Amino acid sequence: MYWAKKILEWTSGPEEALEISIYLNDKYELDGRDPSGYVGCMWSICGVHDQ
């Protein structure tokens, strides 16, 4: 999710970036409103599941 990482660069903080990326993911992606879509956004911005 390269686009979600770019949103993090363009916003003032991770909370705002996560809010925008979830909105865009729900609106335009095929996995919108699916748990994997939320995990993808959290992985891109917050580093969830990184080791």
C-alpha cells in the first residue's frame, strides 16, 4: 500500500493519515470494509505485524 505510506508523508500525523487511508480504502478498493483492508492500512501507517 504505497499510497497509504504517501498519505502519512502528506499529513500532520499518523492519526489523520489512518483516518484518510481507511476512508479511501473503503471507497475505492475492492476489499473496502473488510478486515484485511483495515489491517493493510494499519500495516502501512502504524507498522502492525512488523518484526
